[in-house]
Amino acid sequence: MGKLGTITILTISILIGSCGLMTERPKLEMSLAAAAFIAAKQANAQTKAPTTYRKAEYYYLKAKSAYKRKYFNKAKQYALLSQQFAENAELSAVIKKYNTNE
């Protein structure tokens, strides 16, 4: 293998190795999803809005799994979905709680 072949292989190796560095870790999205999920749980959404709560839990677990595997783009998408479902579940639980107290 000549000098050009070695340089080509090194260049390709560096480019492939740096692909993971191009994607930013979705730390904020994961934290917001976790906070929303905890808030939904504290609002008793698992009994007052079980379908939405289960979807939030499903996407939160998918986000954690994708993050662990370093699929940061997928983790971000799943975290955002989890946050949306958790917030909706919490809102539904709070509304049901106050409607039954009247």
C-alpha cells in the first residue's frame, strides 16, 4: 500500500469516526421529558388519563434507550413526543380531578 492509500484510509477513518461527534446530545430534551413525566405521575395521570400516560411512558423509555445507544436524533424525537404526551396526561388528570371535586 502506498502513501496515497494510507492517507486515504486515515482520512476515511477520521470522517467515519467523527460522525458521532456531529450530533449534539439532547440533554435538555431528555431532562424536560423526565420532568414532564414525573409531573404527570404526581398528578395521578396513570389512573385519570391512562392512555395518554402510557404513551408518554412508552416514548420516554424509547428516548432513554435511543440515548443509551447514541442515536441522539431519535432520542430527541422520542423525548419531545414523551414530553407532549406527559403534559397532556397531566393536564387531563388535573382537569378530571377538579371536575370531580365540584
